[in-house]
Amino acid sequence: MTVSTPIVPDPNATLASVLGRARTQQLSLAELFQMAEGLAAAGHAAQAIELYKTWIAFNDTNPLLHLAYFNYAVSLSKSGDTAGTLNALRAALKINPDFGQAHVNLGRTLEDCGLTGQAVLQWRNYVDATNDVTPDRINHRHLVLQHIGRVLEGAGKLEEAEAALWQAMELQPHRTEAAQHWISLRMRQVKWPVITPNLHISSRQFMDAMSSMTIACYADDPLFQLAKAHRYCTATVGRPETRGFVRKPVRQKSGNGQRLRVGYISSDLRQHAVGFALSEVLELHDKSQVEIFAYYCGEPAPIDHTQARIKQAVDHWRDITKLSDVDAARQIVADEIDVLVDVNGYTKHARTKIFAYRPAPVIVNFCGYPGSMASPYHQYMIADDYIVPPENELYYTEKILRIPCNQPVDRKRAVNARPTRAAVGLPEDAFVFASFNGMQKISASCFSRWMAILLATPGSVLWLLVGDDSVNERVKQMAQQAGVSPDRLIFAGKVQNPDHLARIGLADLFLDTFPYGAHSTAADAITQGLPVLTVPGKSFASRFCASIVSAAGVPDLICNGPEDYVAKAIAFAKNPASLAAIRQSLQDQRETCALRDMDGLVRRLEELFWQMQGEAERGETPVPDLRNLAVYYEVGAELAAANIEFESEQAYRQRYLEQLTLMDEHAPLTPDARLWKGAAG
């Protein structure tokens, strides 16, 4: 509602004279906005607030008084005056009950105060009052429905959240945010089919709404995931304004004894799977060769032993949470970072725009995100031979460099004493299958395989992580429909991490999910001696678990397909002695396998950092290949909707080639380095 171009008051026009004009009704609303914005921009927020307050007091008959109250509320909110913000917004609504943005902001302010019930009620009242159709009201109605869904989801009221988000989707199906959250909710609630196209929302709109992380749970389609990541980067990060942003040239360091400056950026350097994974890595870095900077962009972690340990391990800790993207980038430039590691990717609290400023000569995608960033500025990705074999490099825009295993582990993690089965609600003599992946990773086909395994192994049980009560009940009902007694599904309650690690080994066999398999969860299981049965696909997320199993030295647990997965699970349950031999193998190799060779992993990581530095010094830093990604997105959006679970690499690529050929016949495509070599290729 504020005027976009603020005017800083003339130095000769004192605040007193401006206030005098406001008292005598000689200051127009437009001038009020300009003056107030100018004062705020010049760092005089308190004076801007005083100007709003005075104008409102002496211009109470102005027909646009509600707009002044609204801007007054915005200024109060920025100054931290929550009570004043609430009063100003309520005054605006008293004058104009149809003022949609005031309803939105009032609900957000109530939510920020912890009054989520009142916030939802405020938004619902607006929804009920805006049944008539105008463009503004549609936009505001959509926004408040989205807020209702978000808050109810946070409160654990998943069914109600889903209903609110569905209303938002139907209202404006071309806007993807509500549908993205709706799809995520469906996955968390194990509701199948996940997407339900109708007259209002098409399959394509659902495909557009899925995030690159969500699509990894939905389809084993690395080309579509690549194209979707690029689309997301283009839409949400874009090209920042870099005029005036000064970068430093590549520093010549190879062979001259200087330390390499390496920066890790992440919101998860705390009690989080990524924090656990990186703790020992950061401790083991050779500080005579590398100088480590940690840039934290996550939520405050006041009592967090993992973060305290990381702070102790690095040379420099920078909390950039409150810095703008450009200021964070300037800090990185000032620190003269040589190699900057993105440990977030497109995950929660990611600060991807920082990388768009290219604050370091080398930018690396590692550890936090299961796929390609598909950006113009991520030049390298660190993976391993199993996750990205050479023939699969075409699914990534970065240059692939490899370490022995892409899952670092922390050998110092606290693990409490192992409890008895009875203590965690497990039967003593039953064969216990387990899957400690999140509910969102369980697909209909995956669950069907689990039920087939249970039906073929009478007396066995399936141990799952606890979910929402309604979700647990739904899972039990689906088991019953499949002919499996609900009593054979046991839910592991939430406990502290050392207790969870202690209980993992009570199970007999971990059953991985597909297409998004276990990552750190698989490493935790194997570290505690629990064999993990997995089937790899084509994408990063679907091959990660098999990489861990291979690095642990038990490749026999990697299956050739879904039928092999079911057959092996049944065979192990019927012949526990064969599984005992695998457990013994895990124990014998525990301290020598690649999975736990952290010293070797860190030395290799440092070799790669120096390799990147050498390439930068020689002007050989790779340029990400982004050709035709919009075309691959169009093909992938159509093919992914078919939701084909398993297919051979050849069949998968052939489906893409057929569609690319049709598109080329319509309008010739530029050859690329992936599948499209040209019509003659």
C-alpha cells in the first residue's frame, strides 16, 4: 500500500513543520506516505511513526484513513511494537471491513504472538465474508486460505489443513505454493493417489506444483528433477543485481604453502542429520592445509551440543542469519573464501541467492541436497561412484567429483545402552522388519511390497516411526485391507537421538523405501548393526541408500528390482541364520569399511578442494551446462504424471527421446550434451 519511491524530506523542512501540515490537514495522503517512507529510509523510524500518528489523529474524516492506519501498522511492526500493530490493523478494519491485506496482516501478527487459534479465526472470517468475486478478494481469499493451511499443518491438524489448501488450489490453480503444501501433506498422511486431478486442477498443474524434493519422493526421474531444480532456481533466485558487487580474483595458492580457505554454508549446522554428518568431518580437516569457515543461516540453537562442537572444530564461525543475501555474500568476499560449499541446496532455510552473487571463485554442491542444483553458479557436485556412475553424469549440470562414500558419519555420536525388545514394545521372538524413513517416503507400491512380505512371513512384524494418530490409524487400516493384521504394525515413539540409535539394532532387517530411499537413516541403521535391504533406481535420492550399503561392505543387500527385494526379504525372514552372517560381516568390517573411514573421506575431500583450486587458477573451472532444460521440463512434466515406478535405464531414456523427437519435428531443438544430439543423432 505504500508508495514505491520514498522522498527523503528536505533538510530545511523540519519534522515540526511537516507535523504542522498534518495537524492542519494540509498534508495529503500521498505526501504522508512519501515523507514517512523517506524518514524510515533515512533511519528515522520513530519520526515516521510520529508522523503517521499525528496525521491519523487530525485527519479522521479522510476517506482513505484505513490506508494510513495500515501503513502505520507496518511501521509499528518494523519497530517491534506488536500491541500498536494490532490496534492499528483493527482500526483499519473497523473503518473498512473489506480491507483484505489488513485481514492478512492481522492474522500474521496474531500468529507471531502465538495466538494461532485467533489467527485462523481472523482469516476464516475473511474467507466467509468474501464469497463474492473480485480480483482483489480472490487474491486475498487465496492468501488467507493458504495461511490457514500452513498454520493448521504446523498445529498437527493435517486433515483441516488439507481442506483449506484444497480450497486455495481450486480458487487459483495456477499458483503453485498451496498445491505444493497440499501434495506434501498427502504424502505425510500416506494418502494415495497423491495427486487427484479434476475439472479444476490438471495433472500438469500438480506436476508444476511439486518441489524438486517432493518429485524425488514421487518418481524416479532424474531428468525431470534436474529440469525442475533449474526452473525453481530461475523463478525464485533469478539473477540478482550485481552492479557494485565487487568480487576478488582467484588467488594463486597451489604449491606456495598458503592454506586454502573453505567455507561451508548451511542452516543445519546444529542438531540435525547434516550437523551430525559434518561434525567429525570438520574436526578432521587438516588445518595446516585448509582454513575452515562455517556460515550458519538457520534458526537460533541456544542449547545445542552439536553446534557447540562444530563451532569448536572450525577456524571461523559466522552467523549470517540476520544478514541480507548481498551482505552475506560481501562477508564471504571479505573472508577471501576460495572454495564455497553449499550444504543446503533447495532445502528449508536455504540461502541460495547468496551463491548467485558468486562470492567465491569455486562453488560446490555437497551433503545437503540429493540432486543437481541446476544453477549457473554451482560448478561442482561431490558424490560417489555408486550414486552417480559415469554414465549418469548427464543428469547433473555440475562437474561430478567423487569421494569413497557420500554419507559422512560421526563416529563420536552418543549412543545409549540398548534396551530390551519388551521395553520398546516389540515381541521377543518375532522377526522384526523395520523402516525408520519418514511417512512421506512410503508410496503405495512400496507399502504393497511390505504387505506381500508380511503375508509370506507369518508371525513377523513391521516397525515404523510413529506419525500423526490419524496417519497411524490409516496405515493400520490399509494393512487390514491387504490381509495383514493391524497388530503386526508397531510404531516407534519419538525419543532423543541417543535412545533412537540404541533401539535401532533391535530389529532384524531394515526395509528401504523407493524412490526416495534412506540416507543418514540407513547409515545410522548399519552403524548399529542392522542390515538394510534396498533397491536402487536412477536418481540421486534412489541410489543413496545403496551407496551406503555398498560402502559398508554388504553388497548382497542391494536388490536388482522390486521382485528381488520382496524375495530377499522373505528369504531372510525364513532363514535368519543367513542374516546373522551378514550381521557378523557388518561387525567385522565396522571400523575398516569405507562408510566409517572418515580420515580417508576428509583427505579425499581436501584433495578435491585443491583440485578445484588448481582448475580455477588455470582458468579451467567448469561452466554448468543448462541447455534445453526448459524442454526437458516440458517432457518430464508429461512423463512423470504417468508415475511409472521401475523401468530400465534404456526404456526410461527412450521415452524421453521419443518426446524430444516429436518436439523437434514441431520446432527444431538445439543439440545438448544429454539425450538430444540432434535429429540425426
